[in-house]
Amino acid sequence: MGYVVAKYIRLSIEDAKTESMSIEHQNLILDSHIAGMNEPDIEVLEFVDNGFTGTNFERPAVQELLELVRAGTVNCIAVKDFSRFGRNMIEAGYFLQRVFPLFRVRFIAVSNGYDSADHEGDTGGLDIAFKLLLNERYSRDLSKKIKASKQAKALRGEYISKNCAFGFKKAGNHLEIDQSAAETVRLIFDLAAQGQSLTKIAARLYEEKRPTPSEHRTPKGEPACIWGRSVIAGILRDEQYIGTYVAGKTKKHEIGSRKQVKVDESEWIKIPNHHPVIVDKTIFDAAREKIDRKGAPLRNRKIGTSERYGQIERPLRGKVSCGCCGHIMRLSNTRNAAFHCQHSHCAPDEPCYRLRFLHDELSALILKAIRKQVKKSNFADLPLPSESALSCQITEQKKVKLKLYESFVREEITADEYKAGKATHDAEIDRLTRNQAALKEETKKTAAAQKTAGQLRELLETSSKSQKLTQPLVDLLIDRVHIYPDGKVTADWKISGLDAVVKG
């Protein structure tokens, strides 16, 4: 393998508006610089994160690049400028000052005129730290300006969301009625006002083959028309159907994050009589009252709920999905708890209609499968490799290199002989260091496997005494369990060596 140069290119949503930040422009700058590098047998890799913020490193391409760095297969990373690599001062500084020097990876920021090869023994000093700080401050200031701009537009009544409520369509920054979807919305409110339950409303919508909001928004072939009760409940509580503009229901968890968190209703922006009305307010209020009244007795009484029976451990809760439709199966809160496929509860034509499986029966199957399969698995006794041999070799090479320098100082060898010998020993030290880094990573994985094996043995002993599947054992081993209508049960395990089929 020759000299591997990794081009890293990042384009955020805001950067897309600037031609100088386009992917094509960044590629042009990097290709031009790489062409002028005085390195033999250059091999170029390209990593692109399109539409990702630089305020954190939760980006697929940069994570893939960092994995190659840890594996020791990259010699150099080239970016247009520091902000393309990251706008978080602490994290970007950590990689530049700690990680890349450790793995002997050269870092180049073309527009900043920075090349780590020119800073042997230091990391660029205050100049680089100041540039990283400016990049972070710029990102935070831009985020605040965008947030303020969106809030100002919302207060003016401009529709700022990417998608609008089912039953409407966007016309510029305003809403218009989508007649075909609006007809479905009116039917939902009429049925609710008549006292129909969410389950009966869902069955009616399925019977009439009315597409769900997601199917209406992005049609793909024949719609399934399987409505979730939560979707219907969300429509029945949405004031936008009586002409009220609603904005600010969620906000970003933190600057640069894609995670959204809910905002208290008291902080929402609401503007009455903002857009055309789909549902009359009288029907809207009647439907809300009927739905709330039907739910009230279930919330007040203890019958059929976990409160009636106390706290019963259900270790597989949230881990079981339908093998047909892939949706998580709901666990009923009763003494004889069972998993139910709620997705197809109103669709008798679906193969998983009324699919159910008792929790205790499934727990016994999983525990039996674990005990049976772990006995024949060989993952528990993995030996830990030793790093001592490599450390000794690196130390020995450094000693020889030092003696070579002493010989040069005493004029026992020429300058050319010293340079040639030094280059040979540097290359060997570099090779050994890369192998040592890879070995450390493998050691961590092996140590983690041994730890898992130890935990597994202890948890199995506990389960054997209680004859029950425990929550810690589930958390350690099981990622997902799949239930099929024919009684077949499969499992996605967190460790290798276990058979997927639990019950065939």
C-alpha cells in the first residue's frame, strides 16, 4: 500500500447556500493540493458528510474515517479548512493534538495553510486554538440567528415546518386545504363525535381503504391503510383543523443536535383564524369530549392494569416485534400478560391480525435457548494477547537509534549513513507502533468479551436458581425477539455463537 491520503468533505444545510463551500469546490481545492504533494504512490480516499453539522462528530463519514485512523491504514487527512473537520473546539482539538499524533497521521487544512508535518513537536500553538474557537462561536451564533428568524416568521403567521398537518398542503408559507385528505379528517371527527372508539375508527378507515398520513404524503404502490390509534388521537387533538396556527411544539435538544424535545404547551405559538377550517369547532369540541370521556374510566380504575397486580417484572418488554410487519408488539398489563401486534389490530386481511404470544411462555423459551446454546459456545474463554513483546521491540529500536546518533556525533559514521540508518529505524518504529495500536484495540475487545462471559455465567446461575428469565440477562444478550403467526420465534443476539431460531 502506498501513501494513503483521506479527503474529508463536509457540507451542512446552511453551507449549501454558499458556492465556496459546495462539495465540488472543496473537492477541487483538495485535489489541487494533493496533486502537489511530494509523496510517492499516493492513494486517495474520499469521505463526504452531506447535510451534517460540524458541532459534533456524530457523522457517518467522519466516524468511518476515524475507524481507519485507529486501524493504522491512513497516512494523511486533508480538509478545506478546520471548520470542515469540526466546529467543536474541544473535540477537534483533541483529535488534532492527541489522536492523530498518536497514530502518526498527518493533518492538512488547505485554506488555513496548516500542515501538521510543519509542526513537529507542537500542534500549531495559540493560532490554531484561536481558529478552532472562532469556528465554534460562529456555529453557535448562526444557530441562534436561525432560531430567532424562525420564531419571527412563526409570530408573523408564516408556516415554517417542512411538513404540514394531514389534510393541508403548503402554498408558499401558508396552508391550503388538501381536499382528499381533508375528507378523511372530517370522517374521523364525525365518527369520534358519534362516540366511536379509536379502534372502531381505525377499522372503518381500513374498511374504506383510506391512506394513512404517511401513505398520502409519499405514495408507494398500493396503500396498506392500517391506521394506528395514536395517529388518530393526534389528529383529534390538533387545533390546526379549526383554523388555529400552531408552532414551536418542539425544539432542538442542543446546538448542532438533530434530536428534538417537546416544549410545554404554554410556550407554543398559537394564532386563531389563521388558515381555512377543515372541521367546525362544535364538532371538534364534541369529538374531543367523547374521546376524553371514553378514556377516563380506563385511567381511573385499576382493572386490567399493572397497578392492580403490583410491580411484576416483564424483562422482554420493548424487545419483541412482529415477524410480519416489523412493529414492536405491545405487552398487555395483566397477570397473564401477552404480546399483541397492535399495528394490524383493525386489519383482518393481514397475516399478523390478532397475533399474540404469552410473555411467560416466551420468557421460558428464551431462557431454555440461552442455557442450551451457551454450553456449546466458545466465546467465554478467549485469551488476552500480550503487548510486552511489541513494547520491548519498540524500546530496542529507540536504543539502537540513539546509539546511531552517538556514533554520528563521534564522527564514526557519515551524515548520509546516519540519515539512512535513522530512516530505517523510524520506519520500523512506525510499523511497530501501528501494530501496538491495533493490538491495544483487539485487547479491549477481548477483555470486553471476557467480561461479558463472566457476567453471563453469573446471570445464568441466578436464573437457574429462580427458574426465570431476568432483566439483566435480557439486557446483556438480547437485541430483539421476532414472533411469527405460525408460532416461529427468532432472536437477534448481542453476541455471536447463538442460533437465531428459538422455536422453529
